[in-house]
Amino acid sequence: MTITTLLPDPADPRLSRMVEGVDENGQPKSISVIEERPLTIYLNSREIVTAMTIGDHPEYLALGFLLNQGMLKETDQVTKIDFDEELEVAVVRTAEVTDVEDKLKKKTRTSGCAVGTVFGDMMAGLDGLSLPDTPVHTSTFYDLSYQINHTPSLYMETGAIHGTALCQGREILAYMEDVGRHNAVDKIAGWMHLNGIPAADKVLYTTGRLTSEMVIKTALMGIPTLISRSGFTAWGVDIARQVGLTLIGRMRGKKFTCLSGQHRLVFDQDLSQVPDEDKKQRRKGAGHD
């Protein structure tokens, strides 16, 4: 099956709009701002959560959220995903009845932008988890960083948004954006599931902080390497070390720091051949620590 690369569409009129204001000198100024709208997610007839999102790829977001929360298993048969744009509702339908009551009894507000929510035990599923020891070449990091920083995106158009890219080698397979980094990752998870994309040889690249939530979601998706332009949280590092995830942060210019899973790294990049990051691109992710 041929998979079409999925990239941001900053020209989509639904995702941003122009707003008039004044600048620091009191002069009229018009800027593009990101749209934000609710999406209520149902699993069959059960309402699960209302998430704030930019509104693109609601089917991927709904499915990925349920998968990453453990409310759906990889083996569950998804028969249909309905999206009602007027009601702003996405319904994921399965062949068998799914019991989510235990998950709904306990929820945790996360550190994610736009207020993320995790249901049930955040650490559930990590016990005994074994991630594949797929080696990753450091030369690919710099290629991917350059590509992502130069891909037309809503971030470059409006700011106030996070991006997450699923990569294989030097290729970007899917690049999602949203007001919360957790939403962007969930969209990736939904896209992978619907397209049957294996995780063992993939890298996840994000512009957001490497928090416990990001590490847990990446690990449960089966992706062995997570890279960010931003920094780490201590719990995120602890969990990455527990599950053996390769965790790389502060990936800017020639520099990066790996705090977990160093055994996968193949240091094949001649750093003298890596250009310094220009000021325009340096701002991307600079405020996300």
C-alpha cells in the first residue's frame, strides 16, 4: 500500500484568520492567529472527553486519543469513524462493546498546552514494555531538523502551536500540528493505526517539551526514539529510562542532549558540516521550554 506523506496545510482557511490590532508604536497591524475549537470524542455511545483543537484531522485525533488512553486496543476492530462538523463531534465505532468505565473513574490533568487530560493509570501498559533496539544515525537528526524547520507550517504562519512529525530514516511520513502537543501526537497515532504503519523503525520529532505524557504516549505507540527542540522534565526522563526509550532534547543547530537510550545512537555526523541555525529558524521552539 502506498502511503501519501501528510504535511501541514497553512493555507487551509479553517485553521487561522486575520485579526486587526496595533503594534508597539500604536500603528495598525494585522496578524494571522490560529483558530481553536472544541471536539467532543465518543467511543460508540459513550461521551469520553471534549478536547480543544485546531479542527483538522478530527478522525485521526479521536482514534489516536482513544488508543493512547488505552480505551482502545490495537486488536479492537474499528468499524467506522463519524465526524459531524456542525456539532463538532467525532464518534469512533467498534465491532464489539468496549468497557471504559474504569478508565473514566480516574483522570489526570497534564502539563499539555490547551489542558491535556489522561484517563486511568498513566503508567498502565508500561510494565514489561520492550521497545525495539533499532539503531538511529545522528546524521538523520540534522536532516530531519532542517526539513521540519523549512516545511511550510501553521507555526511559521501564526505561532501559538506545536508540531509533531513521524519519521523513518531521513523521510517525514506525517507532520501534525495542534494547540496542544498531546493532540498532535494523538493525530499521529490515529493516522498510523488507520494506515497500518509499523512503529519499530520510526522516530517521533516534536517541538514541545519532553514531559511524562509525551514519553508515555511515544512508548505505548511502540516508537523507540523521541526527539525535541525543547527541554526535559525529570519525570519524563525517569520514565524514558524505565522503558528504554531514546530521549533526545534541545536539538538545535549542531547541538542535542540525549538523556536516555544512548545505546541506539550511531554517531556518524561530521559536526563541522552542520550549518549553524539561522535566527529565523532558531525561534521555532525557543519558547517551548
